[in-house]
Amino acid sequence: MQKIAIIQISEAGAAIAARLQETLGAQIVCRDSIATNWQKFDAFVFIGAMGICVRTIAPYINDKHSDPAVVCIDSLGKNVISVLSGHVGGANDLTREIASIIGSHEVITTQSEHL
């Protein structure tokens, strides 16, 4: 079972965070704790703006073989986006799973899965 962290950027994503916590057994963590948690989780699910997600993880990104999966969900739950470690780290599969759970559109851009 994957160890998944949820980072809820604003109160707008509270219902989504609660649903994912329940269905995936995920743990809600503070955005300020990414540095200490980066290697402790298999995946991070941000609920909020993609820009905040990217700026938050940027200092910790190493390579696709060691980075955790990162997925971003807009605050309204309309789109679930595979951000980092899509194919190798499992973000693409997690994106599909979350989209199915919350009834949203999945966004996956990994070239190797489209060949």
C-alpha cells in the first residue's frame, strides 16, 4: 500500500482531502513540512493551484527514479494532473485512481504511455 500525503492549499479543497483521506488511507500534511517528508511518502497529492504545487516541490526534485509521485487537483476537483514521477513513480496511475474516486478529468502527458 502506498503511503500518500495530501497537501490541502486552501479550505476550498477540504471535502476532496477528506474523501481521499478516507478512501486512500492518505495522511494530510502541512505544505511547510515537505522538506522533512519528501522521502517519507510514496506520493504527494496537492489540492490547489499548480503553481503553488510546483514551487513547493521544486527545491526537492532529484530524479524520476527516486522522487515520489506528485499529483495536483484543482480546488474544485475538476481536474487531476500527474505532475512528477508519472510513469516510473506511479503518479499516472494515482491520477487515474483519484479521478475515478472524485469523478474528475485526468490529465496525463507522459509521452511513453501514448506510444
